[in-house]
Amino acid sequence: MATRNIFEEVESREAQAAAQPAARADDRLGARRAIRGWLILLGVLVTAMILVGGLTRLTDSGLSITEWRPVTGALPPLTEVEWLVEFDKYRQIPEYQLQNAGMSLAEFKVIYWWEWGHRQLGRVVGLVWAVGFLWFLVRRRIPAGWTGRLLLLGVLGGVQGAIGWWMVSSGLTGTMLDVASYRLATHLGLAFVILSLITWFVLQLSQPQMQLLQARRRRAGLGAASGLIVALLLAQVITGAFVAGIDAGLAYNTWPLMGGRLIPPEVLTAGAGFLDSQGAVQFLHRMWGYLVFLAVLIVWAVSRRHAVTAVRRAFDWVAVGVLGQAVLGIGVVLYFAPLPLALAHQAGAVLLLVLALRARHLALYPPEQRIARG
């Protein structure tokens, strides 16, 4: 039997002890990467929900399903009799009686599939969140301090489903031809809040916690300014929802003036019904858009003095995004809100918000500036 050097045994134990913390660190890093990938998938699905929801609104399909059945509603009508039952329910609501009287079953199926697809996608989002959350929770892979944040996403998703039905139910009685615009604004606003949280969590998980703490010590301004940009963008989404809710984009189709005036007469005469007036709501959306545009340009100009190149580039992209979004908005107005342009404008809002959140994250956690060698 060969003899072993005592120093060799000590060195072996020290190597094992050193390897264990490294292995645990790699395991935690792996968990952050896996959770980040799961959140990116959720973000893509929520973005799809927003866009499909926009198509549902633009095609007047949102009231085609008159019941809220979170579980059994996952199955669409499978027989001609079931289709006739669903069509008969739709014929009882004001939208059919006052706007779509005489619609054929084939035409009804088109709008039904849009709304069913929107709700089905919502179920998929909920399922992806639940499976992912439980998987990481049961396996104890969630980093410290993150359980509550990830659980919050699921809670907000459930609330969003309830708000969705609250919105739809507003258009099923009385003389309503569409859902109540303030309920639509609540529904869309919460969708963007959820997307914002997912985006922020993805950015936070993109680096190990220790690196984030070190990066935070390097921040030099733009935190408050970038936060203001994000808040202004979320508020602009709300005004856009009011525009969509009452078809305010069709009121004035000229730019930069509205019917030859800077301020349309509805602004002065609407009074308490301001948010129900097409001209007033379009004016509000335009003016808030100008405010967002100006604020972004000011913050972009200030960002030119930032020492970190990555931060400056991030605000460059926000400036490019707000310019593109402004061009799309003007196009929607001038061409009477055609579906492709209107959908592109909504997608632009998503992209611009993500860019603004990324710029804010880089401002708060700037990467280490490396000096290029000549």
C-alpha cells in the first residue's frame, strides 16, 4: 500500500473546501439565468397579449363572448349547435342589436375567434407563470428576496383577468356599443405595468447581485430623470387607451392643427364629459405626446455628458424610439387609424417603454467604463 504525503491530504481538503462555495455560487448564478429566461418568455407572451388585445379592439371583437368562464371557456364551440348557442347569446347584447343586426354566423365566427384567442393567450400566460414559479419554488432555486417579486407577477395576472371581465361586462347592457373607456384604460394600463415589472426583473437578473451592488456605487445622475420618462410613457399609454375606447383617433385627421385650430372647440365645451369627447381626448393624447417627446429630448441632451458610453447609447435609443413613435402616431391620425398602422403604434409603445426601462437601469447600475488602448 503506497504511503500518502500528509501535505497532499491537506491540499486535497483545502481544494474541496474552496470548490464548494464556487459550486454554490455557480448554482445560484444558474438559477438567476434560468429565472431570467422564464421571465423573458413571460414578457414575450404579455407583449403578444397586448398586441392581440389591440387587434381585438380594432376588429370590434371584444364583446363576442358574453360570459366569463376561466376554465370551461378554454374550449371553443365544437359543433354547429354550440356555435348557434354562442351566436344567440351575442344577439342579446346592444352591440349586435344596435350595430351588427343581420350579421351572419360566419361573420360572428371571425370576431369570436379573435376574442377567444385573446382569452386563450391569457390562460397560456397564467399557466407559464404558474408552472415556472412552482418549479423554481419547489426546487428551492429562487434567489433570496425574489419569491415575493415573482409571486406578485402571478397575483397581478389574476387581477388582470378579473379586470378584463369587468371591462367586457360594461358593454353587455344598456345602449353600450363598446366597453367603457375607463375600464379599457385600467386593463391596458395594468398590462403595461406587468410588462414593466417583468422587464425590470429581467434586467436585475442579468448580472449577479454582487456586480449590481458594485455598479450602483458608480451611478452618476439620470436616475430621477429616467424614472420621470417611464412615468410619462405609462401615462401616455393610458391616454391612448381612452383614444381607442371612444375611437377618438377618427375625430380630427389633420396635423399639426386639429380642424384648422390648435385647440379644438370640444376642449372648452366638454366640461365633465371631457373623457367622453372624441376631440378632447385626441387633444389630450396629442399634448401628452408632445410633453413626452420634449422630456425625452431634454433627458437625452443631459445624457450626452454621462461618462459611461453604454448609458449614452441607451438614451440614444430612447430618443430614436420616441421619434419613431411620434411618426407612427401622426400617420395613424392622417390615414384614419388603419389597422396596420394602429397596431404598429401600439407595438411602438411597448418597445419604447422597454428601451426607457433599459436606459433607466443602466443609469442606476452603470457598467464599468473600460479605457480603450491605442
